[in-house]
Amino acid sequence: MKVYNHLNEYKEACNPVVTIGTFDGLHLGHQKILNRSLKASEEINGEAVLLSFFPHPRMILQPENNNLRLLNTLDEKISLLHQTGIHHVILHPFDVAFS
């Protein structure tokens, strides 16, 4: 798995199948989405790409809301994503300008 810290670092993969989301925790629903992305990429001889954001968008858009509890640290998230078999993970910086 290749990890990119900015969308500009990513060089387009062959026949990419892209999934976008925060994917905190990688619960069963997330796993199902990623498995579908991997299967779809295999069917077209492509690569599965996950576009996610750091920090979590709600931390930037709702800084006064202290109720957000992330299930995993960034390192844990990367480790869990590695276990899924996904080919590329883009962790794009999230800020007000990007939003």
C-alpha cells in the first residue's frame, strides 16, 4: 500500500477505483465498501484508491464541538487500511480553504 500525504503527491494509478471518506475506525460497513472497491478494481485490472482527510473535517468545520471522538489515531488508521489490501491511500490535508 502506498500512502500519500497530499492529493498532489498521488500519480494516477492504472484504472483507479476511488472511494472517498473519513474512514475512522474501519467498522464492518467501511470494510464492505473497501472490499467492493478492491473487487471492482480487480475486475477492470485496476487499483483501489482511498481518498481520506486529516484532520477529520468536523475538527475543522466544528471546532467548538467537543463531542467528536475518533476511534483510531492516524497511525492506527493507516495500519488498519494496510490490512484491507487497498492499493493507494491519499490522506489529504483538510482545512477551511479546502472545504
